[in-house]
Amino acid sequence: MKKKHLSVVILLAVLVLPAGMFVAMSFSGGHPLIGKEVDQPEWLLSSENTTEVFFFGYTECAFICPQSLFKLGDVLDSLFIEDPGLHVGAHFLDVNAQTQISRANQYSLAFSEHIQGHNLNAEELEVLKEEFGLSILRSRDENEEIFHTDYFFILSRDREDWTIHKVLSNNSNKETLAAAITEAAMYRK
């Protein structure tokens, strides 16, 4: 019993301390990944957009992922109403490579037609974990909850190179998210 409680405390410390620092930096705009050029996943090569938003999560998530995708979907739908010619896309990247339930795209489309879902295999996930500084830990209880980095990564393209333009906490409000996406879209026009 004590061993289980210690494991939970250690897990929370590993997740909460770094997450707290990154959340504070994402609200202040000083995230260490801003300006980093990223390697392009295969499916990003075909994008005709100048801006893409990444959100990492999993389809069985009970609260944070759906709440974040509702917010992202609302923001994108509003931005496209204001400017139908906007060259912005979004990607929900499923981090549940162990179970690999192939329904990320169907799941993401429930939130907005502007969000594409991608199931990541273990190799792709490892590359993106390093690329985006992701922390992904599975719980050991029967719920199979996955604790993961839950930020909006806003990427801008300059010719063929993609750069992380902004990193926002999933707690950012719709106005902040919309402003960051619009800023990234205008930055590369």
C-alpha cells in the first residue's frame, strides 16, 4: 500500500514540477521550444497551409483532450468564418501507441472538420517526444490513464521549413489561442 502511494507521489512530482514551469512559460510566451525548427512528419509534407496547430492526446481521454479539442475546434471554425481563405490546419496526435486504436481522425473530426487526427506508431511517437519535449506516462491502474504534455504547439512554415511559433497551455482561453494562430498565420504571409 505504501509503495503504491509513493509511486503516485513520484509520478506527480515528475509531471507537475516540469509541467508547472512549462505552463508558466507558455503563458508568458517564453517557452524554450519557440523558434525551434522541427523535422516534418510525412503527413505534414503535403500541407498547403502556412500554419498548423498540434495537440497531443489520446482518444480515450476523459476530460483534458476533449475540452482542448472543443476549444481548438471552436477557434478554428470562428477563424474560418472571419477569413475563409485562411491557410491554417490542426492535427490531433494520438499518443496511445501501445493500444493503437486507429480512430484518431474520426475522433478529431467530431470537434471540427479543420482538425485531422493521426495515430502514431511507437517509432513516430519517440521521434515526436524528443522533437516537442513531450512527457508521456501511463498509469498502472485499471483506467489506463495516460499523463501527457497537453499544449497547443503552433507551427509556422517558411518555404519548406516548419518552426514552432508559439506554445500555449491547454488552459489558454479561446481569445489567446485565436490571437496566437492568427499571429502565426500573418507572420509567414
